[in-house]
Amino acid sequence: MPKMKTKRAAAKRFHTTGSGKLKRMKAYKSHILTKKSAKTKRNLRKATITDATNARVMKRILPYE
């Protein structure tokens, strides 16, 4: 059986933590920032853990992450 291929688009967006959870950056931080408050932009900087409902699908896409 051949090796499974990692989906490269997902590999660039998700990283595995030591406990096996998937870490991701938040959305809405790329443009149209003038109408967003400083507090909102500051909170968007931080990484967050992927929700459990999506994590199962993402683990299948990222077999070796």
C-alpha cells in the first residue's frame, strides 16, 4: 500500500501540539482592518485550538502532522 499524502494547504495552516490537538490562527486579520477595533485585532493575533467537530476531519487530511 502506498504512503498517504498530506494535503499541503492544510499543513500550512494547522500545527499539532504536544498533546495532539490542532493549533490554527484566527481568520479576519488580513484586510479591512480600519473598521475593526484595536481590541479585536489584538485578539485575532493569538492562535487557538481547532474545534473538536473539525479536528477529526483535519487529522485524516494530515496523517503525519
